[in-house]
Amino acid sequence: MLQIQSPNQRPSSPLAILNLGFRIFFVGGSVFAIITMLLWMLMFTGHSSMQTADINPLYWHAHEMLYGYAMAIIAGFLLTAVKTWTGIMMPYGYRLGVIFGFWLLARIGWSAVGLAGNETVWLTLAIVGDMGFMLLSAYAVIKAVLAVKQYKQMGIVSKLVLLTLGNMLCYWSIFSGEQSYFRVGIYLGLYLVVGIVLTIGRRVVPFFIERGLSFDSDQEVKVKNSKLLDGLSLGSFLIFMLADIFYPQPYLISISAAVVALVNGVRLIGWYQPRIWQKPLLWSLFVAFLGMCLSFVLFAVQPWLNFAHSIAVHALALSGVGMMTVSMMSRVSLGHTGRSIHTPPKTVNFIFILMVFAFIFRVVMPLVALEYYLTWVILAQSAWIACFVLFGISYWPILAKQREDGLFG
């Protein structure tokens, strides 16, 4: 039976886009994904340069992809999902606007660093924005989780706290002049985001597959899960993460990465259903996890085949961050605005295919024909930008409108 909220009980916000976290952060994150990649394309092709010796342009790019784009999508997801998990209302309206405002302040600061001069002012703006955004987001999640004693969510909470520390390391590196801290902050951020994807993905991907395929089937669809695989996945990933960041011993990295790939490959086989290829909101999640498995295979063989470590890193980022976030946004934006997840916009196949092309151009083609590296990177950047432009055309109007069923959210 449809739940009706009375006008007296219903929360309200000045704009629909501020109703829940997923709306404003999915819009802001996707806009930023276009802008920051355009800036990076200009830097990468030599049409612009950073006017500072304190920040490596590669680190600037990595920081904004992780602590800018990825953190926006994670915040949007958690500031929505925690309401479902705990039953406690998350920030909305002006309170949500303040959290988003801090995130936006940081993105303006980082975009201006090296491009507009007066580096100290912009970095000060950025650190105030980032710390305000991350601390307020973590506080909202932690408060709700502790209020209902859902201690099983503490794994997610701990990763949010560590992500805040990782971001602080990046700033400490700039102000102290110790570049090594920036590398640790970047890799810690990437692997913590991947850890969140592995944790949340283990919950939602099987659930989405079961729901999506059972909807138009006479039989209830069930997929396989295993607590043993869950433990092996997170345990081996933790060893890999610590090894690659702090103790880059080739044998340890290869073995731990191979175990992560194998365990998640077995997990993926248990989730597989042939009919997922008929539903883009399902095959995209499956392909994202498959890309992560292939990424860990690359990490396992990289020390011995001697290709660039950055290829494996970009493989993990494009699959575990790029494809996974776009796929999750595409589904969540429908379900939480009262629209049918079974009839997504007709453009979604093209959105996901463009991200697959970004993966192929940035990861596969440099392994096949390294002499055209610059061309492959530009094509990957172009596919990324086109993916988010198409996402914006398809989803921004949905995210900016009130729910069609009259509920708040």
C-alpha cells in the first residue's frame, strides 16, 4: 500500500534538489566530473600549466578525482542510504546545502590552485571546504548509526574517518613540503574508496540483481553469497592495500592482488545470471566488478611484466570508481525519486558503454600499442566527459524535480 505523508508531517526544503543528499551531490559530482577532466585535459596536452612547484599536476588530478568527485558520490549515497538503514532522517534543506557548500568551496579552491595565482589563499579555501564537508558528512552518518546501535555499519564509518585523514595527509604534504605524504594520501584514498565499493557492492549488487530479475519472472531469482568469500575478499584486499602503499614488495603485492582477483571472480560467478545483459542497470554493475577483478590481475602481474603501475591504478579507478558510481547513480536516482527502476532512460546503455570505452582507451590500448599513449589518454578523457554529459542530460532534470508520488525524498 502506498504510504502517504501528511503535509504537517512532511519535511520541506526550499528546492527539490535539497530534499536528500543523493540529489545535490549526484548533480554536483557529475558536473564536476566534466569540469575537472576538461581542466586535466588542458594540462595533459600542454594548453595550461600549474603555476606552482608545491603540487605535482598528477597528484592534483588524482586528488580531485578521489576527494572531489568520488567523495561527492559517496556522500550523496550515504546521506541517502543511511536514512533507509537506520530510519533516521538525514540532513536536508539548508543543512544539506551547508554540507554541499563546503564541498563546492573546496572544489573552487583546488580548481583555482596554480591557475589563478595566490596559491595560499586558494589552498586555505580548499582545506576549510574539504574538512567541513568530510567532517559534517561523517558526523551525520555516525550520529544516525550510533543512535540505533547498528554497529555492523562501523566498517563504513571507519572508512569515512580514514578518508578524512587521507585527505588531511594531502594538505599536510603541501604545507610541509613533504611530497611523499601526498602519495600516501592519494593511494590511501583510492583504496579506501575501493574498500567501500567492495563492502557496499557485496550488499547491493546481489540485491539489485535479485530484485531486477524477479520483477518480470515467474520465479524468484536468488544469487549466491558467501561469508567466507566476504572475509577473504576484505582480508586479502587489506594486505594488498598496506603492501602497495607502505611496503611495495613484489611477491606480497602479486599474491595478495591475485587472491583479491580470484575471490571476487568466484563471487562474481555466483552473482551471474544470463538475463542481466537485458538490463543496463544490472550489467553495468556486473561489468564494474569484472573490471575490478581484471584490475587486480594487472596488479598481480605488473611487477613481472614491467608495464606502468599507473595502468593498473587507472584500471581500478575507472572500474571501481568510474563505472560503479555511474551505475549506482543511474539506479538510485530513479528509485529514490519514485520512478521505476525497470524503465530507465533509453540513454543508459550509451552512458555505460562510454565508460567502458574510457577503460579500454586508458587501460587496454596502452598495453597493446604504447607508442600512441597520448592519443589513447585523450580518447579516454573524451569518453569520460561524454559519459557525464549524457548522464547530465538524462538525469539532472529528474534529480531537480519533486517525487511524482508526493513523498518527500
